[in-house]
Amino acid sequence: MGSKTSKDASKVFVDPNERYTAKQRQPGNWGWWANDVIKRIGQDDPNLGVVRLPAILLGSDGVREVVAALQANYTVRELDAARNQFNATAVLPVARCLVANTHLHTLNLNFNPLGPEGLRHFLEPLLHNEYLETLHLNTCGLGVAGAKTMAAIIQFNNSITDLDLSGNNFEAKGALHIGSALAHTFCLKRLRMGRNDIGDGGTKDLAQGLNRNRSLKLLDLSSNNIGPKGIRNFATLLEDISCGLEVLDLSHNFLAADGCRALMERLPHLKDLRILNLRNNEIGNEGVYYVNCAILHEACQKCKLDALDVSENSITADGLNYVCEILDERPDIRHLDITSNSIGEIGGGTLVDCLQENKGIVTLFFGSTDVSSEQSKEIQDRVEANREAQGLPIVGGVSRRGRNRPTFGSVDMDFKEVMLDKSIDLKALCADKAVNLACLGLSGLNIAKELATALLLTSSVTHLDLMGNKLKTDDAQVLAAALVHCPRLKVLKLSSNQLLDTGARAIAKLVAKTKSLTSLDLTYNQIGDSGAEDMALAMNRNKSLRVLAMEWNEIKRLDRVNDMLTTNTLLHTLRLSGNRIGNSGVTTLCSGCLQTNNYLTSLDLSLNGIQDDGGSDLRKLMLTNTSLMHITLSRNQISSDTVASIETCADRNLAAHGHRLEGLEGVDIPIVARGG
């Protein structure tokens, strides 16, 4: 998981769009502040965590300059480039940036006409990138062909947890590709597929994939022309669901009462569901009756439903009785939206009476319901009293108006704000294949032992993210001893902790014994030469590791690393940026392992105090090296001519190796070089 970036204005660079005239906003004419953006990105401004450039119409030159600056940046975590008219050609530098960038966690390209060709540029970078977690491609014209490419990314990428594919006209054929990919991903947690016209057939295909998925928590299928038949097929397949779905958005479809009944009959199988959005489905009083029967049924008493949206559904005062009965019997339901239903003053009186006893409701939207002004004030007072009793702010919790309200039932609300549980059930979390425990403050020997115990109880974990938990040496020793007994563990992220050399030695013992681990991240752990040597010695015994990141540590000597790479035939990516290697370290590699190693394809030595002497050694090496395709040397003191020569050789190798990855069902992988 990426680092949490403060919402404080000092942390975010926001484009002042309102200052632009129509003439200034033409493509390539992106304002007086452009140079300041580039300067702040290039200088690693510590206060620059988010760069927002929406609707700037950057043009090809502008995007190249921004991406070039990002290549050498280590602070920017989020890039918002929505509505910039990027086509397949203009977006190519952005795709290239992801080849070696290890710090960008969120990328927003919404409302850019990328098309399926533009998405293809991202295929190879995203198959190897293990840092990008959030990708927004809303309304990018991807179509059915783009859905096929996206399915390959979903299936093989190991980092993306939040994906927005709304408004791309996938139709039923595209939904088939996405559904097939869902059956094989263990990382994706939030998928937005609204406005894709997938219809009844596409809904069934998605449900089949969902039935085999274990990671998805949020699914948005709003505005997809789903009728009673489609939701019936979808609901039938929910009986064996095992992913623990928590948010389901079916708003703006055509479920009607029959479709609502089919869905409600399967509601007991969605035991982890927290938010259900049925907005604008014409379910009427009959449909809300089925909702009442399902929620109050004995089989649903242990369900976790917390928020319900039945707005715009032609519900009258009679139907509201069923809603109020739910509130009477289930005080754990805290959020309700009944906007734009003609309940009138009769329904308003029923709601007032219900809220006199209810202490649970803290969010209630009831705009455009024709209740009287007196009833409206009393309803608001009741809900505000509940909020105050629960220590919640008295702002935004109640809305009588139907316009511009913060719809809690849709996926527009921040997903984490909806998850109300404060405790962490480590045993339950470790039952998944992809376990994300980043930035949860899990430091402390007792917690480490509890986590180790949870890991020992399962053999299914394939991905474990413990970034940013302030784990210390003792914690690492306990966890490493437990992880030896996780036979399927492939990806382990331990960046931004406090392992030091002793902790690195413990992890090295794990590396020496494991037969499954393919990717290890030890970035930002104050590891010195001793820890690096232990890791190199462990690698001599390892038969599985392919990606090793030890960036931003305190490594100077590479003698043991050089010895390891001389014989290692598995490692293809080594990231050592932000250390103290200098010319001597580069010379050691160039005169040793890089002369004979034909397996290493990506090497990051940026920000290591390397000067022209070291750069010259690398340039001589690259004249004959045929395997290194990605070399990152930014933020060193190497002349631009030397860097350009080295990159030319790397691009030559990349073009010569234009390989295809197995299992992509004929999806071509474009040749991608580094941008900037």
C-alpha cells in the first residue's frame, strides 16, 4: 500500500484552472506556472505528494516534460492528468514512466481518449510494476478490445487494488474478458464498471468470475442496462461467493420488483456486505417489501449491512412502512437514502415516529419526498441527536434536498470511511491470498507474534504487504521464522520499516530457505553493507527470487552483490537507488558480474553519487551487454551525453528482446522504453 499523503494544501499542487482564459487553455498552452510544476517535481519537493493537472490540455510537449521530471522524482505519489485529451500517442510517455517508477501509487487518466491502442502501451509496464495501486480509466474509449487488454493486466499485475473502468462501452463481450480475469486475481479490491452497457449476459459472466475471486470488496455495476433476468443470473451465482464483498452498487438499472426479489433471496450469502445501492431501479413498494423480508430474515441477522440506498424507486407511504420496520428491528443500520420517493406527509409522520426510538441512524437523505417543513426539521433534529450521541460532526449527515448530496450508498464515498470496524482481525485477514497490512502500526513484539501465529494457521497467503509499520529487528525475526512455513508466498513488501542490518539478516535467512518468493521489497530500512552482504549470500542459495528492491538504505560496498550476480540466473530486477554506491560500486559491477550475467534486465542506480568515471565504465559495458533493457541513472553526476549513450544501448537491447509473455491469449505486448 502506498504512503498516505496529507490532504493539507501544502502537500498538494493544484492547478488554478479558474485563472485561465479560453485562449490560454488551448492544447500545448498550459499556463504561466508550468515551469514551476516541473521545477518542484524535479527538485523532489518534500511537500509535493500529489500533482493535479486536470483539464490542462497539456499536449504532447507538456506531458513529456512532466513525465521527464517524474522519472527523477521520489516524493510524488499521485498524478491526476484527467481530461487532457491524451490519445494513444500522447499517453505513451506516461506508460514508459511506469517501467521503472517505484514511487507513484495513484494514476488518474479519466476522460482521456486513449482507446484500446493507448491502453496497450500500459500492458508491459503494468505487468511488471509492483507499486501502482490505484488506476482510474473512466471514459477512455477502451471498448471490447481494451477490455481484453485490461483483463491481462488484472490477471497478471500484483499491485493494483483500485481500478475504475466506468464508461468504456465494454458491452457483454468485454464483461466476459473482465470476468475471466477476476477469477485469477488476488489483489484487486475495488472495481468500478458502471456505464458499460454489459446487459444481462455480461452480468452473468462477471458473476462467474466473482464466484472464484477472493479479494474483491467493492463492485460498481451501476447504469449497465441490467434487468430482472440479468440480476437473477447474477444472484444465483452468489451462493458460493467467497471474496467477502462489502459494497455492491446496482443503481440506475432496471431490476424492478422481480429482480429485487431474486437479489434479496441471495442476500444471506453476502454476509460481509456493508453497503447496498439500489437507487433508481423502479422496485416500488413490492420491491422494498422484499428488501424488508430479506434483511429481517433470521439468516441475515449476522449480516453486516450498514447502509441502504432505495432512493428514486417510486416508494410511497405504504412502502416506507417496510423501511421503518427495518430501522426498528436493525438498529445497526446507520445510513439510509430515500430521496425522491413520494412518501408525502403520511410517510413523513411515520418516519418521525420511527426516529423517536431509533438511536442508530446517523445519515439520512430524504430530499424530494413531499414531507412537511415541520416534519423535515424534526427528522433532522432526531438524526443530529444520534450523531452527537455517537461523537460524529453535525455536518453533512442530513439532507432534505435531492441535489448534490454526498451519496453514501454509491461508490463515490471514500471506501475506507465506510468500513467502520476499528479492530484488526489478523486471523481473518491472513485467510486471504493477498494480505494488505500496510501502515497499520503493527510494530511491537506481541503484535508480531500474533501476526506470525495467524500466518502459521494458513498456507494460502501469496502476497503480504507490511509497509510502513515501524517493524524492528525483533519483529523481523519473528515474522521471518513464520514466513518460512508459507509455501505459496510470492510477494513480500517490507519497505519503510526499521529493520536495520540485523533485521535484514533475519529476512535473508527466509530468502535462503523459501522456494516460492519471487519479489522482495526492503526499501527505506536503514540497511548497511552488512545487511546487503547477508542478502547476497542468501541469494546464492535461493532458487525463486526475481525482483529485489533495497532502495534508500545505506549501502556502499557491492562486493558480495557482485559475486552473487556472477552466478545468479533468476534475478531480473535489482533496485538500489538512493544508496551510497558511488563510482567504486559501479566499477565493481562493470568489471565483474555485468560482464557475464545475461539474466539481469532492469537495474536502478539513481541517486548514488555516481560521477563521470562510473558513467564511463557503464557506457563501455553497455556496448557489449545484451541483457540490460532498463537502466535508471537519474540524480547522479553523470554527463547527459554519457547517460544518453547508455540509454541508447538499453533501448537496443529492449527492441532486440521484444518478447511476449505467456498466458495473454494473443494480446500483443508493445515495445516500451523509458520516458524522459
